[in-house]
Amino acid sequence: MPDAPRFSVTIPAYNAAATVAETVRSVQAQTLTDWELVIVDDGSTDDTLRLAEELAAADARIRVISQENRGSGGAYNTAVREARSDLLVMLSADDLLMPEHLESLATLIAEHPDAAIFTVGGWYEYEDGTREIQTLHASWADPGGASMSELLSACFFGIGAVYRREVFDAVGGFREDIYAEDYLFWMLVMAHGYRHRYLDRPLAVHRRNEAQKSADAIRMREADSRAVREVVSTGLLSESEAESAMRVIRNLGRNIAIRRALGGLLGSSLSARLLDRAGALRRGSVRR
């Protein structure tokens, strides 16, 4: 598009009054300044829309769109269709980008014109302020990025992920009838043959709290299982990838059963934290 910025950062925002300003400030703090920010207020009932409009009034690079509630998939779809850049950044209204995020991604993208999805390492930040650095799959530190089978085994850390507009068009955008719309989106993109590249630097922060949908560990895993089944049903996977997908579905079923059993004994919050911590230790993550 004429005069399009280098990046379009897209933020779906629903009842995010407590966090959206800090998230926007993390974008404004970028060392690369050639960006626009599209915030979609998804039918919030708090002050999200008012705060977003105040931020936009003070910075011409920010635009705000308001719509009836359609879920984060619907809000992302609206944001992408309103965005002007061909490089789209995915960011939730309660997450953060480190200052060098966009500049580092611009370099990565220039070095890998063959790829269409770009992700970075990052942190989980808990309500008590502690952070846990995440490397969700050891092979992702390879400059070659994740394979389809690796993505099936665990979704990559997608905070601040960048993708080319052509992949959005290829898969028809984000599904609005599924809870794990981002995971399904990535799998469909890679099933269509697009490549992923990974930058092994912690350049984004995912803030975890009881209110966000990713905190509902059982529901998220049920949604992941459905998303994997949806990809299998497309017929786009190779035989080995389809076998990997079925193993993932079985493993998710076992994980859900364990979480339900521990939740009954310890409570959902404590059991989820312990299981997440165990997973982090297996992956070599470190608390800071």
C-alpha cells in the first residue's frame, strides 16, 4: 500500500482497561519507529475504548476501531483488514514488546525472504512480578525455525509474532468459532507450506493472570485438541504429520485428565502453576 508503515501492530482489546495503556507504551518505546498500531475494541464494557481513544488522540500512528463482541479471532480479523502494512504483528492487550522487538524482527525478515512467520523468545510474567523465560521447543533455537510436526507438539511462543499478509489471505484469516484461534491459524499457515523463522532472543512478555483466557489450562488444551483435529481434517498434512497430530491429541487427552485430577486435590490455580513449572523445568526454562 502507498505510504504503508513497515509494521502494523494489531491489538484485540476486550475489557483491557487495566493493561492496554502499558501495552501501547511498549509499542511506542520501539527503537524502530516506522509502525502503526490498530486497536480493536471488541465490545468492552469497561473503559478500554475511552483509554484507547485517548492514546490515539495523542499519537497519530494509533487507530482505534470499535465493534460488537466477536472474540479475539474476530477482533484480529478486523484489525488486519484495517491495517496498511504487509507485515502484521500479533499482540494481546495485556502483553508487552521489548524495545528492540520490531528492529530485531525487521533484520530477521530481511535475512529470510523465504519465510512468512517470524517469532521470538520471551518471558512469562506472573501476577507477583516474577518472570520465567520460555523456550518452548529446543529445536526452535535453530535458525531454520519450527517444522509442522514440532508445531503440532507445542505452539510456539507467539507474543509479538510477525506474519506476512499473504498468509492471512491464504487461510482466510482467523477462525471466529474456536477458542484456540491463534494456534489453529499457525498450523493452517504451515500446512499450506509457509515457513517459520525463529529469533532466539527474549523480546516479548506474556503476562499471565487468572482473568485471561490462557489461564484456563483445561479449556485451552481442549481447544488445542480441537484445533489439531481441524488441521488433520483438511487433508493437508503428510502421513507422518498426521500420525504426529494423532499422538498430540492423545497426549492432550492425558494432560487434561491429569489436570482435572490434580485440580480436585489442590485447586485449579495451584495445580496449573505446578504443572506449568514442571513443564518449564523439562524445557530448561529459568525463573528470574
